[in-house]
Amino acid sequence: MTAVFERPRLTEPVGERDHVLGPATAPVTLVEYGDYECPFCGAAHATLEQVRQVMGNDLRFVYRHFPLTQIHPHAYQAAEAAEAAAAQGRFWEMHDLLFENQDRLGLRDLIGYAGALDLDLERFVTDLRGHAYAGRLREDFLSGVRSGVNGTPTFFVNGVRHDGGYDVEALLEALRGEL
Amino acid sequence: MRTRWVRGRGFDSRRLHLWLSQAQRAGRLRHLQSAGSSSSRRERDTPEQTRTGIGQPFGGSDGASSGTLPELEMGEPTDERSDALPAGTPAPAFELRSTPDQSVRLGDFSSRRLIMAFYPADWSPVCTDQMALYNEILPEFQRLGAALVGISIDHAWCHVAFARSRNLHFPLLADFHPKGDVAQAYGVYDDEIGMSERALFVIDEEGVIRWSQVSPIGVNPGADGILAALESMPAAPVAA
């Protein structure tokens, strides 16, 4: 019997441009391609908090954008908001707020989150209105497509697509398998 | 160039459901999984927790099917090959309904590249994810000079409802009558299940197939193969 197919690999290695949590020396890197309006990504967000706590310094987590704009009308602007916050050093705080408020991702909501994070609101709004991070979002999206991201969320464990579940148990099993 | 996937000899006419249930148990189909962070795989198999469609509930408000998937065992895999037309073959002509009163012909795309995505059925989980993905990538396909059509044996009225529900911006063609005629011509009709296989073709400006791929029916092939094929094709001659 011939193998059916090999699991796709990440075509864009983790680098300076990425949003990263955890030490660069961690033995396991988990990359997520996600969409802030996707309910499955929202569920995975809660899961990942637990996974990161259990794995500690053994895990480096990376988030990339894969907004599905035709079925999630707020996903793209939410991703822009995360990048606009990143420009002011607050990516992960905005990332958490977006996933914790998936049904409130309109422009006013986003500005409200920026205010709650004490961001420079004028700069934040200018970035959103000018689509300052469209290039980066497109890069993330296309790197996902080329890596075999077919929907959200999609995870890569040490560069190989994780085709199993993403409950705590399944993710921990996959991550610990790399230790 | 042609990519061939291994198909299963042990599949019977219930192959679609076999694949779905197997893939679901294996946790391979993200949108068939429970969104619950602590749920077990056993829980994920219950219909009320079944999901599909890139964040859309399977059997949700759009009127899709109930979401109940049979628990059946897979057959033995084997090396059975696809009969899909290979690269270098002239693309068979077709004329199919895209809506109840509009038709699309292969000739409509002359001097342009065309991506033909054959898929088993509107509304089914993997097909829905695949078409939604291509809908997002459409600008990139267009940048590479290609138009896209989806083709299944569903009726044009079914396509209209499916496309509307998923906000699709490319034509879905109805290979409905005679049923599967175009899929047959391209060598990707599965007579056992009465649907086309999950098959991709990239056709050049001259109407010649430049790349084809048949995937297992339960696996979303994504778009990487299409993009790689388009990028490897010589640039179209610029009209004087």
C-alpha cells in the first residue's frame, strides 16, 4: 500500500515578522492560522491558554492571520486592528480582546478595545482607515494557502500541519510528541 | 504534470459517508470537530456537535442536511488509479447551466486560463470548505490570469442556493443532465456513488489541460497545487 499523502509543511518559516509568545529556544513551535470571527478559532483560543500553561517554556506559539472575508464580514478589519495594536506594541492584548468578543467586532468595538488598551487612537484609526497592514495580511493569507491551510483554525507543529483535533488533550499529545 | 492520489478499492457506494465518518473520527476535518475545548472525539461524533463550512453549522439555518453521519468502517486502501485526463490533453468542450437561464461554455474562456474544480456535492462539508477557500483566493487566481468554475452533478437551482448561502463569486456549473456527462468526459465521474470525484484541472489559453489532480473524496486539496501549476505555466503572449 502506498501512503495516501504527506502532511503539508509550513512554507514560510517563523521569523522576525511573526507575533510570537514563548522563548525562541523552545523545542516545540506551534503556529496557528486563524480568523477572529471564526467560532472554532474562538474555542481554540481558550484551549491554547491551557496548553501554553502546561507546556511552559517548552512551547513557542505563533499566530498568523487567515481571515475568511466572504463568510466572516468583520474578520479582516479585526485582523487589521490586531496589527494596528501590534504597531503600538500591544498585539497580544488586542488578540485576546478580539477572541473574547467575537460577536462585537464592528469598527466602534475595535476603537473601544484600542481605548481600553490606552493606544494612540488617532494613529489606530488612521491605520485602519488607510489599510496600513493590508500587505502583511495578504502575506499571511498566501503563506497559509501555500502551506495547506484549507480552513480555520489550522495548526502546524514544528512546521508540519497538525491534522488532529485541537482540544487540550489532542494538542498536548501532538506537542509532547515533539519533546 | 498530473498528481494522482491513491483511492480505496474497498469503498462501496457509501464511500462519501465512509470518508466523512472516518475523517471525522480521525479529527482530520476541522469543521466536523466540536468547538468545545474539552470534548472527546466520541463527543465530537454526535450530530448536535458536528460542524462544517468554515464556521458554519452543519445542518444549520441555511437548510443543509441534518448532520447525522453514519458510523461505517473503511475498506482496505489500494493503488487504484484515477482516469482523470492528464496534462497535454485538449480539454473536452462543454456547455452547462450556471443558473436556470444561463449557460457557460468552455469556449467562453478562450484566450484565458481556466481552473475547473469538480466536486461531489453542494452543501457537503468538505466541498463547502473547499469552495469557500477558493472564493477567498479568487483574486490571486485572477492575478495569475485564471478564471474559476466549480462543477458538480447538482441542479442549477441547487447551485444558486448554495452559492448565495456562501457568498460565492464564481460560477457553479450543473453537470445535471445528462447526469455527470462532463465529469465522464474528463475521466472523473464515480459511477459507484453517482457523483464526480474531487478533481482539479488547470486549462491554458489554448484549451489544453496543463495540470490535473484527483483527491480522496474526504480531503480538501486546498489551492497550493493550482497556484503552483499556474505559476509554472509560461506567460500568455501579449496581444499586439
